[in-house]
Amino acid sequence: MPLFNGLKPTKLRPITNPQVLVVNTRVEHLFTVLDSHMDCSFWKIVLALVLFTACDPNIQEAEVPFEFEEGKLDFSNYVAVGDEITAGFQDNELFFSGQLNSYPSLLNTQFILFGDHRFISPFMYDDVGFGNRVALGYKHDCNDVEELTIVDYEGESNPRNFERWQGARLNNLGIPELKISDLEARRYHQVNPYWSRVAHDDNQLVLERVSAENPTFFTVWLGLNDILKWAESGGIYVTTDAHFPTSDVQFRRNLGHLLDSLMVNGAKGLIGNIPDITDFPFFELIPRNALTLTQEQADQLNVLYAFNPEVNFKEGENNFIVQDFGLPRHVKEEERILLSVDIDSIKCGGYGSVIPFGSVHVLLEEEIGVIKEYIAIYNNIIEELAAERNIPVVDFNQWYRQIQDKGILWNGVNTNYTFVTGGFFSMDGLFPTQRGAALIANEWLKVLEEQYGVKLPMLNPNEFEGVNLP
């Protein structure tokens, strides 16, 4: 039973918006950013060719159909603080083209209309990153049937990806796996290689790195991992607190310290709240009733589970079995099977039927309730701390629901939650594609106009890659 549809590996795509930007300015901006990090003559050639060929050849200098009020906001040192989404992490990895089209990078391409300036990102040296990237490809399953499924991305990591990034400044402080509880954690480099790559030294706190950047304008979108990491582990309570949900006390304290450090010299900014993660494809893609049986198979399982009258199998579709804290039982309709489960173990190993799912692969009803409760608590804290400091909030919780319910239609293209074909989620089922990043950038721009009166041109999300069908 194929669970996934097709997608070509992500190709390098430039940031493009020739309708509103002077092409020469944009290329110069990209090159100065790249020059600050890497030897990139090859990337310069590629980017220059693609940028210029992507533009209308009749456009010499694009006109900007907007009026700008100088002095209202200062974008000369824009700093973005966040996690995977801010970093441009997608397909389960951080890599060059994803970083190039992260929402802070896209925002900055609009901010340079107020004057060109550098926006420094800690770029990887290729599209492989640390080697954890996934894609969609063909492979033979345990029954030797070739099918389209999630596979490892092909390619070898550049060794320089693992070196400490050299640079005094950073504008994109999106750190994959970062939680608000980690902002003031000692020895954080030992548990997060993405942080150790950009920390000045092993003793530096994330909060210290943020404070050193002294922004003139900032965006903060952090807190997702404070509950997501627990959900990804199946909501398991373990002896270590590594993935335990962050307490409301620590969340409030650390977030308050972060906002104060960003505003110490009068910077203004925006902050985003946290979406409901329980309906992301990672938790929703595998159907609860995907256990399809013959009558003979159903009879055999009924004998196996005769000790539990609440378990019953029939010919056709059945709900999988999970080992709860008591007896094995059927997965409930409101519960979620995680995308991390091995599909071959279901097909050929009897996992989820003969052998019940472990709770590490299922979000139980009670655990989903805990997740929703924490998200509500975190978002209330974000609202309160933002109101105390006059920071406008971007309501991504509501915005994600809009994408889930009906999608976002732009020039006839609907981007929505549907895995692969919807174009919003990348192959990890958790984090957005480059098209999703463009839509996210537009949402920041909308609130920027509503709250600060600064109107900037919207990005066309259809110019950016979602997923490509084979």
C-alpha cells in the first residue's frame, strides 16, 4: 500500500521577485551575503545565470509601486531568532538552498528596498547538510515490490559543513532543534550540532549570541520545539528532561529575557505564536485504519487477542493495535500514528497488529490533550509578554488553521496541508517547503503593514519550490 506520492529532490532556486526589485541590487545583495561566508565563485555563476534568465529581459530597472516612509523602522540590522522554520530547515535537514530561501532571507530581500545591507546566514556548503536529508524515491519494500516512498537524499556532505562557522555577525539566528528552554542552557553545544556550528565558543549561551547582534529590527518565532520534541517521541515521559515539555515558568522567564535582550537599544520587531502541531502530516499521514486483512488473517488475529474482548478484527480495513498503559487495544479515531514508524515492519513484521505499536509511535488521546494544553499556555505567555513590550504578534496558530481548512490560493495555485501535493510541508512532514517559507514571509509582511504602517511588496509564492511530482 503506497503511502506517499512523488517529489523530485529540491533543486537550487534563487530568491526572485523581479517585479519589485532592481535586479542588479538583488544579485549584489546575494553575493555580499555569500562572500561573508564561503568561497563561492561557482554559486555566484549559478545564481547570476538563474537570476538574470528568470527576469523579463525588457526590465532594466523595476519600478516599486509603493510609497515608503523613511525613519519609521530601521531594517539596517535585521535579526531573526527562531528554530527550524527560521533557519530554512526542510526535508529533515539544513542545507544551502533551503537557507537561501528561508523566510528571514526572503523578508530581507524586501527590506533592502529601504537601503542595501548585509544579511548574514550560516550557510551550509551544499544541499546535503549534515547528511540527514530525505527525499521521495523508489525502493523495494520487504515484499520486493518497488514503490515510491521516503528515502535518504543522495549525496555526500561537504566536510566544511561540520566546521565551526567563522564570522563575527549573524542575522539569521534560526537554530534547528532550539527550544526556549535552551536559551540559557550551559554546554548546549554538546547536544545540538547546529548550535555548536555557529557558537563563538563552547561556553557561549544562545542568549549571549543573540544579545551580541544588537538588532535594529527583529523577528522572533520560537517555542514550537518546546512541545514538538516531546510529541515526536510519542509523548513518552522518560527519566531525562531532554524532550520533556518546557514548564510555563521557564518559558515565560527565558522568553522575557530574549525579548529584553533584543530591545535593549530600542529595536522594534514582531513575534510569532505557535501553531497546533497535531494535524501536521508527520502525525496525520498514516491512517489509523490502514490495517487491511483477509478473513483468514482477521480470524487468526482474533484468536491471538481472544483475551481482550475489546479487540476485534474483520475482513477489510481495521484500526491498528497499540500497547497502551494497560491491555493492547485498537488505535482510537482521534489518535495519531507517527511518520517515524517503519512501514516495512508493518507490512512484513506484523507491527501494529500481531505486535502492538509501542506508544513511542502513537500519540494517545491523553497525550494530544497535553500538547494542545501546552500550546495554549505558551501562546498566552507570548501574548502577555508581547503586550507588555508593545510587540505585535503574528497569529500563526490561526494562519496554519487556514492553510489546513482551505489552503491559501495565489494566482490559481492552492497551497495546503496535503502531504507532497499540497506544497506547504516538506518531506519531513513538519517544516515548510520554500514555497511555504514565501507564504510565511508574506504573513510577516502583512502584520508589519497593519501594526507599523510599513507597506512592502508581497512575494509570489508560486515562484518558489513546493514539491515536484515525478
